[in-house]
Amino acid sequence: MTTPPQEDSPVVRPAPGRIAFLAMRKDKAQKEFARLTRRYGNIRPEEADVIVCLGGDGFMLQTLRTVMHLNVPVYGMNCGSVGFMMNAPDEDDLPARISRAQSAALHPLHMKATDADGVIWEADALNDVYLFRQTHQAAKIRIDVDGRVRLPELISDGVILATPAGSTAYNLSVQGPIVPLSGNLFPLTPISPFRPRRWHGALLPHTSEVRFTVHEADKRPVAAVADAIEVRNVVSVTVRENRDLTATLLFDPGQTLSERIIAEQFSS
């Protein structure tokens, strides 16, 4: 039996004595980085009790992919635009804020893609793995789940397999369902489907292994993306949850990832 994602830990952790600050290169983030490091110092992520990420959601995902192997929690401060995975940029008494923060443990999707030359590419994604057409031609994709053909041919612009955390991102923008963090489900959502017309996607158990096979790959080339890692001219892509890796995010009380996912379902 697998353990569901854990969040909203009520335990107050000791105030971190060792904080590593990482910032994207935009002016707002760099100015915040200068203020915070003057006030609290800075160390290498490998030596830290907590990593503070200064940027937007894209930089947060980049940071998580870089430090996930360290098993160090990450506290985001929004210096970008949307900031769905971030906290408010308030530098006052930061160690106390972090000590009161509630955690969300996320497991990424693992993508294994084979391109037209037979080269195998592997990457992990905390938001989603998606396939999309590279030219004016619609993609033709077969979908297998746990070794069983579930959709012999999807004709569309592409298809997305998202994590619950990523269900509010690209998946939501193409009318996919929002999934609670504790739901242990992955939404599988077509992008602009042409055939079959009435297929709107599926909700799959998080234990599923999904295989995408590209039909007519020479005529209808397809790319695969795991968060920001893109592989061109794929012929097959296998995706499963990677429970060997865990990313731990910290959120201010009352602003947890679960709460944000629920709130997103009632936003206009």
C-alpha cells in the first residue's frame, strides 16, 4: 500500500539556523535576494536546513528539480507573476515564518521518451508530462495504461498527464479537471481533440504506467515535455510516478497547496 501525499503538518519545526537563498535573474528577485542575504546570511543548498526560493512558479519548479535529491524543504517567496506555489514576499522574521509553515510532499512523474533515432531521454516533472504536435499536422497517438490499449488513436494537438499539483496549470487551461492533492489521481487530458470527439480525458490511479505511441511519426512529428525538459521527434513515451524522489514545499498557515487547489475550483 502506497502512502498518499502528506500536507498540512501541524508540527512546528525549529526555526532554521541555516538558510540557502536562490533567486531568479529578474530585478525584483535580485533586489529581494540582496536584502535577505544581508539580513540572514546565505549558505550553499547542500548545507541548509531550508532553501528559500525567490521567483515565480517556473523558477520554483527549476529549483525543486535541482535540489530534490537533497531532501531539504523549499519555501517560496513570490517575485514573479502568478505565484501559485509561492508565499508572500515578506522578509520580516523569516525564520519564524518558516518554523510555522505547513508542508506538502510531492512525488514527480518520470518520463522515459524514445526519439526517432532510438535515443532514450529521461526526466522528472512535478507539474506534468505532455505531448504536442510540432507542425501543422495533428498528432496521432495511441494510449496504453498498464499494458492495456485504452485509446487506439487520439487525433489532437496533443495530450497531458498531470500530477495533482500540476492539475491547476496547463491541464486546467485545456479544460482538464482539478485534482485534490490527497486524491492519488492523475488527470489525463487531450489538447484540442478532433477524434474521438466525445473523449474528454480520464482520471487514472497514481500507480498507473501510461505509454504513448506516436503514429505516423515521420509525417506528424511530436515533441514530449516534462515540465521544462523538451524532447523532439519522439516515437514513444512512458510515464509513471517516481516515488524514489520527494519534493517538500512549505506554505504559510492557511495558504497550503491543498487549500489553493480547492480555492481554484471556485475562482472565476
